[in-house]
Amino acid sequence: MSRSPNGIGAAVTAVLLAFASPAAAERLNIGRAASPEEIKGWDIDVRPDGQGLPVGKGTAALGETIFQERCASCHGEFGEGAGRWPELAGGAGTLKSDSPVKTVGSYWPYVSTVFDFVHRAMPFGAAQTLTPDETYSLTAYLLYLNDILKDQDFEVNEKNLATIRLPNEKNFFMDDRETAEKEFWTAKPCMTDCLPKEATITGRARILDVTPDKASEKAKESPPVQ
């Protein structure tokens, strides 16, 4: 065999092509096709139109019991958040304030997002241990806490969950930068000396007072004893 660079390159290429072919993979017994059950275990995403929802049902009344047992230690008994854990209820009308409270009722776009996240990632440390019925019940309870469902006995299921609308849905929209920002595109983007004038500092975080000082943080953590 030739020891020239060209000869070695050709040999390496031939070996790589051999390993890349399906026949070679089959001969070497590398991997196997995923079974339907394995695929089903990963294919659990839920879309805003309800596609992907499992068969099941639940009510806020049932969800309250599950929430107190499995969720309240982090999220509070009424979704108000415990310690530094996220708040799940409240926050209506705060999104434009200096301290927006982003909860299921004030910020989230779709009920399917609530179901998907609870089913996929909750409870913390025991993800995917909730049954579909438990997840429907918890979703209904969160909607009830946020005054989106008025009847705690209303049954939420795979057929009607996607019809429920959250208050902030209208403020989410498809990414339209391909058309809305097309005027900024150029075939030859500027890479050097692009600014019309030298860059200047217009503000400092210290002056804007966006970084809390240690004294105020300590006061929040240790309120005075009454």
C-alpha cells in the first residue's frame, strides 16, 4: 500500500464509507430499531391544538388533594410559591409593572403548555410519575386557582382542554422576523467600523439602581421580629 498522503487518505475514506453503510452496521450489530413502546415513552409532547393529549380526565376538586400532597411544599397551598419556588397563581395586571408576576393566569400562553410541563417535569425530583388523570386534575386546579375555571367540578379531558383560553394568549405570536425585519437583511453584512459614530456609554447599572445592595437584601431575608 502506498504511504503517500493521497494513498492514506483514500484508505481512510474507504474504511469510513464501509462503516457508514447500513450493511456494515447490520453486520457489526450496532444498535437496533426503537420499539413502538420505546417511541411512545418519548413522544409525550402536547401542542396548543390538543394534539398529543393522552386519554384522561380530571377536576379541580380532585386536583386540590393531589396538589396539597405533591406540589404545595414548593408552590404553596394556593399556588403563591413557597420560599424561592415559582408562583403559579395571581399576578393579574402586573406584566407591565416594574415587578411582573408571571404565573399560569397572568403570563402563560396555552393550557396545553401547563399540561405538558406538569406531565413531563413535575413533581420536582419525581418527574413523569403523575398519571394522565392526575395531570388533568392538577391542570384544572391551577386554572381554578387563577379564576379561569369557575366550577371546581368541571371535568377537563383530552377533548376540551385545548378549547380553554388563558388571558395572555393574545400577547404571544408567531416569530415573524423573516418578513417584519427583512429590510435589515443584506447580502454583504458589515463586519468592521459599522457604527455611524463611536460607541458611548449611555447608562450604568449602579446609577439606575437595578442591583440590590446587601443591606436591602438582608432586610428582606430577615424581617424584624414583632
